[in-house]
Amino acid sequence: MGTGVLPYQAIIAMIRAREITAAPEIETAQIQPASMDLRLGHHAYRVRASFLPGPDATVMDKVKEMGGYPLDLAEGAVLERGCVYVVPLLERVRLGGVMGFANPKSSTGRLDVLTRLITDRGTAFDQIERGYEGPLYIEVAPQTFSIVARQGSRLNQLRFQRGNPVIATSELHRLFEEGQLVRSEGARHPIRDNLVPVTIDLKGAGPGSIIGYRAKKHTDKIDIDAVAAYDPRDYWEPITYHREAALILDPDEFYILATAEEVGVPGDLAAEMVPYYTRSGEYRVHYAGFFDPGFGWSGRAGGSRAVLEVRSHEVPFMLEHGQTVAWLRYERMAGQPDRIYGVGIRSNYQNQGLALAKHFRPFDG
């Protein structure tokens, strides 16, 4: 196994070597082509604010210091929007020469639920240092919808990396020119800083077509483990194409939009969407950001657009059709995965267009 992001079979080997452990035992369904889902533990602790423990404290030291009180997740509990919770995870790790990086699952991001991994004595979110041995925790902060979660719910995912997975600039440009990374009807924007740009689609299928969704502010809670259980009209307002092909983002609103390009990730690569890049503008376009090998790819890019979870920062911001809104960082796998993302492993978002999270039934207008 070489340098890069560890594939499915390497994660399995780590579990067998007890470098990743859990009780109950880890399920095969948790393992993705280049990542693994993490599960909530027995209790969530409501805390006053987000925090990092720093080099001299454990996560639970900080929870106690902040007066956090427990909620029993055994039968499910409501995590309220606007509140911050810290949840010990069922999994723990004993890492050697690899690092871990975490991000929200796509379904979590599409509900506007901020999740960040924390470790004891950690000084950065979503990162596990080489040599770390101990428990894992997740910060959960629902922003738009209150959610119901329980022990075993999967809100975030973890990937492992050996060394530097950077791709040579010449190779990245070759794959880009061959159409293996993005497919576009029009001219493609150039690669910058080894990042592949994608643009916003605000035209859809033409006049009157849905080009995005705006979250409603006062809704019922959402069960994080439910699938196709909710009428989207109770939670979302559709945004339709109009002749200006522009959209003003309000800082108080959450939007689901999509790229104009179809995105592809070859089987020997993984990709991450940079959530905030100063060249794009004052907004965040993605929570999840990680694309497993095989996403939208069958020899070339095609069939799967990247869905964007968009929030403006401090001021209203206008997006126009075709504007660059996000950047993809491609990384090399440490080995060819034994399985890749796609319909063969029942991946939820392969061949997707503009799509809400799996919790909602199709929008029928």
C-alpha cells in the first residue's frame, strides 16, 4: 500500500488489527470505498458553545467545565436547532503512521447540520493526528432543522491518509483535459492552484424549472435515520429559473443548489470540495465535501452533478449563472479500492442532479 488516501480494504485491515475498534462491533455497511461512517454513542451533551480541548485537556474535561448535561440517545432524542451538542462516538482509534480526516456525510450537510470531529487534547477540528490513541467525539450543531438522532445514527465519516496524497500538476491537467474530472456543456474554467473549478447552474431545464431550494424557517423535526419519509413541501421552497439567471443569497437563509458541471472521480483518486475559498466570494458552498472513488465516473466524468449546500456569510451575495462557486481538490489513493462508489453498492447520490437529502420524497411541485 502506497502513499495517499487509504482504500476500503486498508480500512478493513485496520479494523482487523484493532486499530479501529467499537462496541457494538463495526458493521460492513459503515465502510465506504475510501472512508467509514462513524456512529453516535449512548449520550449527547448539550454545551454552551463550540470548543476545542487544547493540548492539556480531554473533551469530557471541557464538557464538565462548561456544565454540559446529558441526553439519553438510546431511544432517540431531539437535537434542537441553534444548540450545540457533543456526542462520544462508538468508535475509537489507535493510529500509527496515518492521519485521520473527517467531514459530515452528504445527507447531514443537506440538512444544514454542522458536525465536526474532536479528539482528546485536539487543537484542530476534523483531524486525528498520527499516533493518537483514544476515543472520538462529534460536535453536532443543527442550523436550520431540529433533528432526531439515536445511538448508532451516522452523521459523519472518517478517512485515513498516509503521507501526502498530492497529484502532480501535469497529471491533474491531463485528467482535466481528457474529461475525467468534470464534464461541461460550455467552456471549462481553468485549474488554479491545483484546484478544479465548478460553476453554478441557475438555468436548469429552462424557464420555470426548479434550479434550487430554500429552506423554510419554521418546520417540524427530521429523523436523521428516516428515508423518503417527509414531504419536501413542508420543509423547502423551490426556486425557479427566471430570465436574469441570478440569485441573491440572504445571510439568514440556507439553499440547496447544484453545479453546472457533471463531476467525476476516477477509481484511483478521491476528491474534496473546498468549503470556503477566498476567490469565490463571501459564502460557503459545501458541508460534506468528500467524494469517494467512482463518484460520477465510468471511464469519464458524467451523470452526477455536485449538490451545493450554500450559506452566505455576513452580507447578501449575488450569484449568477456560470459563476465559479467551488473548487475541487483531487487526491491520490494509496491503492485501488476493492469497491468504488456507484449503484453497485447502493450509493445514495450516484447519477444525481439537483437533489434534496434522502430523508425527503421527490418534489412533485
